Amino acid sequence: MPPPRLPSCRVHLAPRSLRTSNDRHFSQKHPRLLLISTSSPRPQLPFLYPSALNRTTGHFQISRLISTENKKFIKQTAKLTAKFTLYFWLITTSATIASYGFLSERQERAFPSPHEWSLYTRFRFRSGRWFEVPEHNQKLGFPDWAKCYKEYRIALRRLEDPEIDGAGILEQVPDEAAIPGVGKAGYDLTAKSGEWRQGYYEVLMGMGQAAEQMDGWVTNKWEKQAWSPEFIASPTNPRPKVPPPGMDLPPPEDQRLPVTEPPETFYLKILTSKGFTTGQRVKAAVAYGDWLSFKELHSSAEEMYRWALDIAKSGLPKSDASTVINPKTSVLSISAPKETITSNLVFATTSLATHLATTGNITSALPILVSLLRARRSADAAPKVKPEPPKDSTVIGTLTTLFQEPEYPPLPPTGDEPLLRKEEDVCDEAILMNHIGEILFATAKSKSQREQGLHWVRDAVEQAKSAQSIPVISMDPKRKEKCQQCEEVGLESWGKIMTYLIAEAEQQRENAKSSWLTTQSGVKKAEEAVKELEVQEGDVAQRLSRLRQKMLQEFWADEDMKFARKFAF
């Protein structure tokens, strides 16, 4: 007999307890559907599926999406990126600093600066000299005088600041005493060394030259751009040009500022300072006179040239300068000893005579030019300069030269030394001969005087041509170009003289034909004279054409060579 079945107790669960709780994350599928096989080989388990709450809100577990291997790869990539970025920055920075150092070294060797100046002042001075070279301004093709002036101005301010590079310079006059239109007078530089004064002089002359080139240019208070006078409306320019693309329009009249100070500011600062040599002061006075002559202020220019002559006289070894040069006519004395004819005296007198000749005062200029030519030809010959020893081109020598600061070049002569005749001065004599021939022909009153003037011009041309074959001149492009220009000017004068003679001969031929007293042989002789002069004029024209073609070819060849180099000095 089977045992009796015990009554079973059925447990009734609340319906809510069967639902998925928010505290545990199960699959949304029904439990029975978990047994159904799917195409995926991965088992369909509840913990592999995100909860419905997270899926509806869009929050995913990022840590579930990035594995441990991916985290290591990202960390390594970030470290390598930072590492190589740092290496690249260090290499590029070092290369930039090295390139600036190399450029500064090249500039120092090309444009030496005094070693006692601070590094920043020397850098600004060299930068100003750098922008003066046309090849270093390839976008412009000519010197960037605005940048030159800015660089020189920074250097000048530091040189005149007693707390930087101007320790030891003294004011000559109080601040209240100033030169009208110029400002304060120059400083007392006697406490400074010769190298310091030479560098200070070069800065002032560079600023004066830049101010001449930028005369009439305007800028604004930011000084980022400069506008030439052709873009500025004025009474002399009622229809100004439009600036090129990429350049702003000129500022309004109330906002315009001059780019530079007047050139006389810097020339007079040299003339009024104490400590400069006679030659430096003479050159500054002549440069100021040239500027006044360019501005067609001829009377003021003549005063400046005579001031330069007075400065040159003050450096003569004898106290009585009247025995060397006539104080009224400025003609050099024939009986003056050779040691009293100095380079400064010849330079200042030549500038004065050239100015007198160009302004029409040829009666005063002719005796001065003749006395100058006589003084040059009677001067003692200069001793031959010893050639410089060849540079050490070995590896050790090159490295030693590269890492050794170059010495400052010797100071130029003061100009108070006796004049010596050098081989390269032959062109200067040819220039004087050409001027004398032009004046003689222009003032001639007879046929013999005209022939004498033509003879002077011919000799000047031949001397300028023969001077180009001298080794000292042929090896120096600047001196050779100067001689070529002298020959060109002489050929132009020769051609003009021939044109005048042809016109005169043609007039004589017409008079001979119209006169019933002239024989047939006389007319034929007049025609032959005209033809002979025309042949000579044709020869001169051909020589001038060949010379200009040669000069043009050499010029473009030199320009191509300069722009092909990275550094052109």
C-alpha cells in the first residue's frame, strides 16, 4: 500500500517579482528565447547586453569599447608624438639660431663694427649696412632705405645713451641752446676711442644718405609702410598715383609723418662735434654741399664747399694757409711745398671748382682746375702696397678663422697727409682734363683756342681708356666702372664738339657757295672739310656705342652673378 501523499504547498509569487529589476541588468529577451539557437556563434547571455536604460539614454561604457592593448598603443603614440615634437622643435630652433649666427658672422666680416659696442648695437649697425646692398633686397631690386634708416636710428640712440654705449660723451651746450632748424649741437667725443668715433661717423653718414633718398616720403605713427611723393597729393603733384596692390592708401594729411629727419641734421652733427678727424668733417661738409646743390640752393651749396675748404686749411702743417692756396680765388700756389698739398685740400678744392663750373662760373673754375691738375701731376709717387698674405685655406685654418672674431680694420687716414700720386688716380686726372677741355672750348674766341679745348678732351678720353688696362684698376670693378664712365663722358663731350664744328663748317660751305668771290677750289675745300668732320663724328659715335654696349653687358653679367649668390657684399 503506497504511502499517503503529503499535501503540497504552492508558493504564490507576486507578479512584480518576476520582472526585471533595475538593480540587475538582464537581457531584454524572454528567458525562453535564450534557448533558441541563433546564427551568431557567440552565446546569447543576459550579461552581454546593455540594459535598456543605458541604451535609451545614450550613455555607453567607454571602458568596454577600448581594450587594454588599445590603451597601451594610445599611450605609446602620445609619448612618441610629444618626444618627436620636442626633438623637431629643438632642431629647428638650433638651426635658426645657427643661421642667424652665420649671417651675423658674414655681416661682421663684410661690415666691421667696433668691438666695444654692445652686441645689439652692432647687430643693428650691420643690419643697416646690409639693407644698403641692392642684392639683399630682391623684392625691391634696390636698397631699402627705410629699413636702413630704422636700423641706424636704433643704433644711434644706443650710442648717444650714456647708460648703454654712450658712456663718456659730453654735451657741448645746454639743452636750451640749440641750432635753429637742426636741434642740439654735436657731442664732445674726445673721451672715446678712434674705433668708436669711426663707427659713430659711419652711422651718421648712413643716416644722412638714407634721409636724402627718402626726402619727401611720409608714413604714419605705426611706421609699417612708407609712401613716396608720387602717391601724395600736393601743389606740385595734383594727380597722385594709386599705390600698387597690397599697399594701403596714404594716410590723411593730419596723420602724415616724415619718414626721416632732414639730412642736414646728421651732417651738421658731424661738423659741430668734437673728436672727428679733418677728413671726416670735410667729407660731411662736401656731402651737405652736394645735397644743397641737388636741391638747387646754389648759393648755400657754395658756402658749404667753402666751409669744407676752410676745414681742410685748418689741417695744413703751416699756420699761414695763404702761402698754399689763394684765399680769394682758391687757386693752389705753384710755389707751395709738396708736403703742404694735402688730400683734404685737393678734395675740397675739387668739389668747389666742380660746383663753380656746373653753375656757370667757368672763369673762376678754370684756374682752380688747372692748379689741381698741376698739383696732382707734381705729387710724389705713392709707395707700392705690399700684397696681403694668402689666407690659410686648410681645414684647421678655416675653423680657426671661423671661430675667431675678426679684427677691426685700421682707421682710415685723416687726410692731412701730403698728397701722393697713385696709379688708380689716373682717372681723376682724366676727369680734370675733360673739364678743362670743355671750358676752354666753351670760352674760346678763336679757332686755335677751340682746337686746344678739343685736344684736352681727346687726351682725357685716351687717358681714361688706357687707365682701364692698369692691373690695379682692371681688378677692381668699381674703379674700372669709374674709368669707363669717365671715357663715356669724354666721348659725349667730344661728339658735341664735333657736332658744333660740323655746323660751323656747313655754314662756311654755304657762305662759300653763295659768295661770288669764292673760287671752285675754295668750295670744294669747304665740302671736304665738312666730310672730314662728319667722318670723325661717326668714329666718335661708334666708339661711344661700343663702349656703352660693353658697359651694359658687364653690368648685367655682374648683376646676375650677385643675385646668384646668397650673400653679396
